[in-house]
Amino acid sequence: MSEIEIRAVRFDAPVAQQLIQAALADLGARYGGTGDDTPVDATEFEPPDGAFLVAYLAGEPVGCGGWRSHGADTAELKRMYTAPAARGRGVARTVLAAVERSAREQGRKRVVLECGDKQPEAIAMYRSAGYERIPNFGFYKDAEGCVSFGRTL
């Protein structure tokens, strides 16, 4: 199995945008519409207030995830995605661990995230990584099917 390489990139970098568009298409297929209407600004993912990471397998970009500040000591996980051809190879777990490490290095003590109930594989991964249900928050706080999770780093 190839080693997964994680690189920090700008949120608005072409490689990041390509993966984000694939993530939104996946969400759109599950939920309809654009996939995710949460307002995001590329500057929110710049250190020390955030980061955006891309996973590579054999030199090809296959996954991504990032975090942005959600209060003084909390990071919000955003835009987690693994390309279908790379699923089941540990990409998402590797990205999640790298996002958590990045947030911890910038002084964050907790990670929170919003997810939808039509993403059972993501929910299973978050639960197995130690995330627990928390009250819904953010853009989809009152949306049917929103499930939120948090984890102390």
C-alpha cells in the first residue's frame, strides 16, 4: 500500500478547489442542491486561525480536510472528503489526524463538526475516532438530518 502524504495548501489553491468541488458534488448527490451552503471564506483556513490539508497517494490528490476557528480554543472541521477510488485505504483517518494535530499546534483544545445523517460512513469514522454527539450548531443547526460531533484534543 502506498504511503499517504499530507500537504498543507491554501483553501483557494486549484488542487484544494478540485477536491472541494468533488466533495460538494458527493453531498449534492446525497442531499440535493449544491451539497453544502455553509458560508466559507478562504482566509478562514490560514494559520494561525485554520488550515487546509490535502492527502496524496502515489503523488495524486485523493482527499482533503481543513479547520477554521470556532471560538478561541475550538476548531471546526470542514470539507472532509476522500475520492471514491481511494476509500477504504485510511485516507480520511490520516487527514482527520493531521487536521487535529494542526489545530492542536495552533492552541485549539477541541474539534467540532457538522455532518448529515446520509453520511453513515463518515459518522462511523468520527465515532470510532472518539467524537461524540453534541448539540447542533452553525449553519445547519436547525436543519433536519444534521448531526454534530465534538472531541477534546
